Amino acid sequence: MTRIESVRADCFRIPLPTAVADSKHGTMDAFQLITVRLTDSDGGTGVGYTFTVGHGGTAVRSLLRDDLSEWLAGESCDEIAELWQRMWWRLHWVGRGGVASFAMAAVDIALWDLQARRAGRPLWRHLRETVDWLTPADSPPTVTPYAGGIDLDDPIDVLLERTQGRLESGFRAIKMKVGRPQLAEDVERVTAMRELLGPDIPFMVDANMRWSVDEAITAARALDGLDLVWLEEPTAPEDWDGHARIAAQGGLPIAAGENLHSVAEFRELITRGGVAYPEPDVATVGGITPWLEVARISAENGNANNHSRRPRSARAPAGCDRSRQFSRGPRLRPRAIHCRPPGNW
């Protein structure tokens, strides 16, 4: 049995070449990447990570350094699900999602990475070999990557030009932001995008929680004739009944869950009929271990899984046999600098 020898946590600030904006988070000029490098008693290493949209990364790092790193030392690397449960209850009083789920995700991903490296397999195949309900290991991956940007403020001509470049680079599914001050602006922009894409390219839109439930229903009906695969995050993420109303009355399939950080939250959203495309993200839902549980619940309820955006995250849906999975394409890779808190470093 191999054991965890050490856990190192770091936080990096990733300046963006160009500031971006969506309808809720406002303008973002940097992201934060929080990494965990885990070393086992045999000298093997695994790397995990989580991220923020510019704030809170040092809090995640502090939780990892001050509350988890020393506690994890000496624990078995082999029983990942059991260790995840123990982390959950260790942080339960202040956790049950939020910052705790972000920190746990970085550790859990590092453990799965370590295990897959030891087995000499890519993570997606390792998951198929070790999780009995997943697709047989000899089946090909079934993830369709889509391209999309944080493009709510882009003029239509810029939006279309960038999309054309993504199509020319090989992407065959596209997503764009909605949630402009006037619904008519969204309709105009989405119509222009559909005209560029033609009838055969899968096309999704993302509102980033912009609307009330009634506003979302109105918007969904206005966009219903444009052959959208889904309307993403139309309203507040924890409004289970609101999502169910939008799904029932708006006319569009709903994708949601990017801002849900626990299995319990996903279970509520899925079982109440509020989502057709659940969006668990391994980097924010607590790691691959809870991601797999959300995927199982989704499969039992006839949903597809999608939206695993980070590069390692895309390996997780590749292990699942669902008819329509989408994973966002590569992100920007600008230079990174350490997050430096005040006082001692």
C-alpha cells in the first residue's frame, strides 16, 4: 500500500491578454489556478488543480496548506473514494461546497492522476478500467469538443470573425454568451451566429445566471426557433423549481450546474426536472470522485453530461457512455505569476 508522503499547494494568477466579461461576473482580467502536487511513499507524483475567475484563490490555497496537507500525509493513496468522504466530513462544518469543494477537487484530481500514472494509462482509460459502470475500456472516447469565448461584450462582427476562426481550426460545435441589456440584442446576435453556422453545426448559448425565472422563460421562447442544443445557466443555480419551470415552459433544453459544488445540489436539480444537460466540473464539484457520482445520477435520469472545461476534466466525460457529451475546447495559456498574500509568503 502506498501512502501520501507530501502535499504541496500553490496559487498562480493568470493575466488574460484581453479582459473578458459575462452577464454576472463582470469584467475579468485574470484567472487564478490553484495546484496540488502530491508525492507518494514510492516517489510517484500526481498533479491536481482547481481555479477561480480572479478572486478567492488564496483562500483555497490556505485551506489546502493549513487544514489538509499535513492531515493527508500518511494516508493511503489507493482508496480514493473513501479518502474523499473523510475530507468531506473533516471540512463539513465550514464546507458542504464552496471553497472546500474547490480544495478537495485539487486533491482528488491529484490522487486520480497519481493512480493513472502508476497504472501507465491515460486517465480516461483508467476510469473505464476501474469504474465498473462506465463504458467498456476498449470503446473509443465519445466527447464532442465545442468552442466558445467569454464574448458578451464583443461586437457582432468580432464575434462572427472569431467564430469563423474556430470553425476553420476544426471545431464542429459552438457556444456564445447571451444576457445583453435588451433581449432584442441577444436575438439579433444569436440569429447572426446561426446564419454563420448554418443548420448542421450544434449551437449553444450561455446566460450566466442573468435572468429571473420569468425573464428566462421569455428569453427561451424568443430563441426557440434558432435550433439551439441548450440554454445554459438561465437563472440562479440553486433555484431548483425555477429551473424546472424554465425547462417546462421555455421550449429549450436547459444546461446547468457550472456553479453547483456538491453531489446533493446536482441530485436536486436533476431529479426535479430542471436540467437536460447537467454540467459538473471536476475542478469545482470536488473532483473526479463526485463527478462520477453526478454522472451516474445523470445516467439514471436519462441526462447527458457535459461542460468539463479544464484539460484534465475532459478526460472524465470520455469515460462515460452518453449519447451527447460536449466539452469546451482549449483555453488561453498566458504567463502565470504566483498569488502573493500580504505578509509572509
